[in-house]
Amino acid sequence: MYVSTIDNSVLESLPRVELRGQINLVTTKHQVQKAAEYLSQQKILGFDTETKPRFSSGKMHMPALLQLSTDTRSYLIHLKKTGLPGELLSILSNPDIIKAGAAVRDDILGLQRYASFDPAGFVDLQELAQEYGIIEKSVKKLSAIVLGKKVSKSQQITNWEAFPLSDAQARYAATDAYVCYCIYRELMEHSEEKKSPRQRMYEEVLAGATALMQDEPDIVANMANVSALIKDVFKFWWVGFYRVDNASRELVLGPFQGPIACTRISYGRGVCGTSWKNRKTIIVPDVEKFSGHIACSSRSRSEIVVPLFDRQETVRALLDIDSDKLNTFDQMDRKYLEELAGLFKNIY
């Protein structure tokens, strides 16, 4: 599983990416044709552009370089000399050729200043990485997280319209496209680690709850923040806690977010009382079909209740979440909410 972010100190300790294969500089019509013959036969290409930096306000420069790479060849196309001829436009418009890069929208807009084309087959690694729970955006950090290697950015602010390019510029530009190719291939080989939007939302809640509870020993304060956090992220109809009162053998309403709720629930009654009695999470797809359901609100349609244990494995409270839609909760909700409930064990 990939980490979501990486510290610069960790990044700098990683080995450098080693560019494989040959770097091909493309400056003539004949070289464009030869490059296109090879590139048009590929299924995946690393993609990037380089533009002369602008140090003051004014007219934006057009891209000076188009980089397309596989694992064995990198092509650096000098757009100021070649323009964007039909052979290249065909590749950029071909939906069957994946062009993987970071923040590709801006690159595409820059290329369209040379010639109009309908982009197809582009994959933005920043968006793809989010499906794996990675929140970093830069190629540098994506490379560190996905490949375990760092890339140098020493040549980023240089004159990309210069001709010929220096060896350092050529290697930098080729590496950027090559790394994009490698990141895409690596992510595709681990597609089983993709995370759904709901998984990412739960990871956000877990990270937020962990941070909120780290230095706060008060149970009520933590329950208040956690219920607000879940409500804010998921927009569930009702989110809250019931605390165990052993003296009265009742659950007493604790911090919550949503409409008014039942103040006390007897042991073994309703979904919450049953969860307390059975010491396990209960998922109810349709509350009207749960025998003995306590209707605190007619808007509640489905429900999940998760017990909170102390270090002696005694039930001390319950996390109760209600939805105004049927079949809202499943085993994914159980997994993450039980992990969230486990955070309270460190406080009791």
C-alpha cells in the first residue's frame, strides 16, 4: 500500500532515478517521421512538455519541448523547429495510446497553441494517484512514493528554447517523461490497491480523528469532535454516541450531530441496545425490518452501530450512525468504523 504523502527528508535519502535507453533529439521533419513511426506503435508513453520560464508579467511562452518516452527510448521534440506536424497530432489524438503525465491539462493547452487537435488517451497521474490514496501532486514526490526513487529538478528553471540543449537539460527533460511512464506502469501493476472515494473519505476521517484525539484525554470532547468530523465528511443523517450507564443499565445520549434523539435506551433494546448486549457491530439495511427498532426519527432508514471497548474489553459506549437512505452501510463501513472506535480504547 502506498503512503499518502512523504517528507522531504525521506525523499532526499532515496536513490536517484536512472534513465534507461537512448535520448533522441528531434529537430527535423525526417526525425519527426522516424520518431512517429516508433511512438505510434506504443501502447503507453510518458508525456511532458517544457516551456521557457517567465520571470515577469506579460506574454506566456509557448512550449519549447515535447517529451514522449517509453522504458527504452525518450524523444525530445524541439517544437520551435518542428512545430506540431500531423504525425505528432495523430499520436496526441489517439485514444489507444496512453499518454501519462502530471497536470496534463496545461501541457495540452500549450500544445494547442501550435495546432488544433482533440486530445485523447491522456492520463493525469495526479488524478490517478488519488485513486490509490496518494495526495502528493508533483512528479518528484509521486516518483518517491510510487517508485521509491527521487528525480532531480536542478534544470527546471532554464532556457528551454536554447539550441542545442545542454546534456543536463536533455537528461532532465527525458527523465521527466520517462518517470511518468514508470509511475503509470507501476500503478497499473498494483491496480488492486486502488481506493474508492468512500475509502479515501474514511481514511480522511481516521487521520483527522487520530490528530484530534492525540493530546486530548477527555472522552466527551473527543466524541463531540469525532461525530462532527464524520458528519462533515459523509453528510450522514445522524451521527453520535451513546454512553453506557451501568447503574441504570441504560445507554445515555452523548455528543451527536443531527436532529434530536432518544435520550436513554435500555440494555438489549433497539439496534443500540442489541449491539451493547451482543458486543458487536450491527448493520441494519432497513430499520423497519429490525425487530424492536426504536424510531427516534422517521427519517432514519438504515443504521450502523459500533461498540467502543476499554482496555479490559468492556463496552463503554456506542457509535451510532443513521442514514435517511436504505442500504447505506456495508462491510467497508464496519471495517473503518471499528478502527475508528478502537482509537477510544487508548483513552478509557
